[in-house]
Amino acid sequence: MKKVLVLSVAVAAVLSFNGCNNKQDEQTNEQQKVEKKVETTQHTAVAKATETTKEAANKAVEATKEAANKAAETTKEAVKATTQKAKEAVEATKEAATKAAEATKEAANKAVEATKEAANKAADKVAQTAKAASGDLVAKGKALYAKCASCHGADGKTKALGKSAPIAGQSAEELEKKLMEYKAGTRNVAGMGALMSGQVKGMSDEDIKALAAYIASLK
């Protein structure tokens, strides 16, 4: 009886041990399945994340390219517009410079004409004044020549005392110089220095100028 009981206990123990081992194996298998599932899930998530990142990167690259193309096109248009404006500005500047040059030239021509006209008027006035003064000088000289006519002739073409050359036809400057020399007593032609000095000694410089002007007018 005791042997049977001991055998029963032993069998029960063996069965209990085997049951524990089976449960442990099942738990191990279940844990391995869970771990494998987790691993698979992780791989799938990484793959999806990688694909998403790659797609996002491609989109970013495309967006960057598009933005760069738009910027380049905008810059090109801006440069084109700036170039056109620059050309227009250059043309406008050229036109303004041409107009300014024409206006300056016209003003200069007018100024030249006005200056010429003023100069001509001034010259005419001077000439008229000189002519009037010369006329007065000649008229005065004519009165002074009255005492010279007896030797030199009324027309100044007679050789004084048959010695000196005719005085008609000589310039007023030449005649004035000679008369001033006679007055100073430094001139003596054909021995007539003393005679001529006596004739002009009482004359003023203005009288001698007038006399020379009148004699020069004799042709």
C-alpha cells in the first residue's frame, strides 16, 4: 500500500513538472512572437518614416528649384526693365544735351551779332566823331595855312623859294613831325630852317596838328 502511494505521488510530481515546463514554453513562445511583432512594427515604422522624409526632401528640393527659377525670372525682368530705363535715360540726356547745345549756340550767335552791331555802332560813332573833329581840325588848319600859301602855293604844290619839295600829298603825321622839328629848331632843309622856325614858333602844338591835317588834305 505504501509503495502505491509513493508511486502516485511521484507520478503527480512528474506531471506537475511537465505541466510547468509546457506553460513556460508557451510563455516563451508568446514572448518571442510579441518581440518579433514589435521588431516588425519598428522596421515598418522606420521604413515609413524614411519614405516620408525622402518624399518631404524631394518636395523641398522641387520647391527650392521653383523658387529659384521664379527669382531668376524676376531678376531677369528687373534687369531688362532697368536696362530699358537706362537706355531711355541716356536718350533723354542726349536729347537734352543737344537742345542745350543748340540753345547755347543760338544764344552765342545772337550775342555775337549783338556785339558786332554794338561794335559797328560804336565804330561809326567814333568815325563820325573823328570825322567831325578832323573837319574842325582841317578848317582850323586852313586858316593857319593862309600865311604859308605865299611860299608853298594855295594847293601846296609849289616849291618854297624854288628850294623845298612840294608839301601836298604828305601824311599828317609826317608833316606834324617836320613842323615840330622846325619849331624846336632841329630841322633845316635847303637852308630854310630859320625861316620855317619863325613861321611856326608862335603856334601851339594843337595849331601845328591842325595845319598838318589841312596840308595833308591837299591832293
